[in-house]
Amino acid sequence: MRRTDREIKDWQEILEILKKCDVMRLGINNLEYPYIVPMNFGIEVDGNDLKLWFHCAPEGLKLDLIKNNFKAGFEADCSHKIIPGEKACNYSMEYESVIGFGNIYICEDNINKSRGLKAIMRHYEPEKEFSFSETELAAVCVLRLDILKITGKKRIFKQT
């Protein structure tokens, strides 16, 4: 990372940023150009092992691309605030962001589908418990991204 002064190395701080984000951009390999799609997501942590969960329709370009290449990247950001300056080149922005990559899998069984959907719902509604019927599970595709590398970066100005 070029700006090591903005790098986040603390695992817990990276997780806290992910918890603040509402949307994650998932990058999947296409034959000619990267395919990037904004998605709702869930987080599952076991020590230093991180899994990200997504849901989508049971057919479409995302799934076709994943079937051809299971390597994927992601990016999430939050805490945006424009910091004005006297001149255009003096403007800046506050932000917190996380990027990384890993291997993405299409979950075929209802146990993992349910596990993933619960992780997604926990991200948005942490106080509620959800369950899913066989019919609901059959109607959705659930994706699991096993993270191999993750980095965080932030720029937050001190309040005066």
C-alpha cells in the first residue's frame, strides 16, 4: 500500500468498518473486462477466518462467471465526507474502506444457504433471528466468499 499512513492493520478495526458498510462491490472475472456488482452482504468471522455471504437470483451473469472462475475481489467503503479547500487541489475526503480477494462458491445445500442468509440478515438486523423455509431456500442462490487477503484504509480528520 502506497499510503501506509492510512493503512489499517488492526483486524478488529477492519471488521468494524465492514460492519458499518451497507453495500459491498463484488468483482468477478469476465473474459474481457472485470464484472463489478454492488451487493448486500453478510459477515462470518471465526478467529482470523472471514467469510462474506451474498444472495442473488438462481441464474444470471454473476453465476455464469463464477462457474468459469471462482476467484473474486471485493470492496466496501463508508464514512464519506468531503473536506473543502481554498483551491480545487486542496479538497480532500474522509473515508474508511476495505478491499480484498478470495475464492467464491455457489452454495448448493440448504444448510449453507440458510447459514449465509442468516449472516446477511444479521448484518442488517442484528437484533432479530430469522429462519427460512425449504421453498424460500429453493428460490434463492447464496454465494460464499472465503477471504484470502484483506486490507483496510482510512482517512479521518481530527475534529477541532
